[in-house]
Amino acid sequence: LHSGIWQAGEAIPTEFELADKFGVSRMTVNRALKELSEERVLQRRQGSGTFVAQQKYNHTVVEVRNIAADIKAMGKQYVAQVISQRRVAASKVSPRILQLLTSAMIEESTPLENSLFQRQKSDLIDEVKIIHIADGKPIQFEERWVDASLVPNFIEKDFTKINTSEYLIEQAPLQGGNYTIRAIAAPKEVPKALSIKVGAPSLLLSRQTYSSGRVVTYVDMWHAGDSYQLAGTL
């Protein structure tokens, strides 16, 4: 969606077609589409299909899903397992993540405006890695990075009791964001976190969100390709 392959107002493929294209279960696709519809990225029309919604990020509030609430709403026991939680200098963060945390919410920014958002090696970035579990089964592996200057108390919170997205919305109201969804072989620590085989198919939902014209957080949310089945009703 973010790449522009599907334009605003355009119908996207069916759940069966997306499941076949990305090599994941239909339930995984259903859940992803449901979340994006609730976040107003997609629009579902009864009898017509699912369409890319018209995005109006300026002066709007972006609804971000709370996986803890979703799991509890299904009557399942929810547990958040924090794998790591640390504050590091920007120099210790990968260039890709720094780039995603640096860009300003300016479509055509000037060199001067761009320079205002350049990271210094001493800038602080908060990083958390959390496994979200339903009835003892890992459902989502969250890798999140936060601009510590925008949410200075983020790193001090107990994320076994507080949802990261919910806390960020309270501290830095979100004004917009970018989303990507892709199927990818699970890399590095993801298989261990989700209890799947190395190289097994997984669905990655990535989100970059803004507050006051700056990126406040970037998150990668990993799901096992054959077990992300928290379905809702249409």
C-alpha cells in the first residue's frame, strides 16, 4: 500500500488471492485486512470488496490496534513477554532504522528542513522487543524503536502491563503514518520468538507513525504465516 501499487479508491485482491500471493493462510490475511480497515487504511464495502481508503492524515487521528485488547476480547488469556528493553545512542542503531526514525512529515522538504531532522550519534533511541501471547501461543513478535526525545519516559514503563501503542498515543498523539505488509521468511530471532522453523513464512506488518510532524516510532510486527488467526466478524 505504501509503495503505491494499489492507489486510493482501488480494489485490492481477494483474501484467497492475497493468501496465495504471499504464501500465508487466509485467516492471516483476514486479520491483516481487518486491522488495516479499522485503522482506516482500507475500506470494506459489503458486496463489493475491499478498497484502498482515501488517506487524510492531516488533522486526523490514526486508530492503532491494541493486540492485548483484541486477544482479551476473544476470551483468551493474554501475556506480554518483554525480551529486551533498552535505551541506546543513535550510533548503536542500524542505518535502516535511523532513516525510518529521521524523516519529517514533509512531502517536499527543503535542505534546511531536512537538516533539522538529521540524527546525531549521541541522540537516544528506545528499543523494545515483545512477544504477545494468547493462551500460551506466541501470536506476534513486536520490535519497536522510539524517539526518546519525544517520549522521554517510554523506556521506564512496564510493558507486561501497558501496551506500547496505547501508551504512545497518550503521550504523543499520532497525526499520521505509513504502513507496509509483506510476506517474508522469518529472519534472526523471529523463529525462536514465534516458535516456528527458521525460514518459515511469516507476515510482517511495519508501521511508521508521526507526532507533531516527526516520526515518533517505527515498529515491525511479525506473525507466523500459518497461525495468526485472531479473526473478527464482518
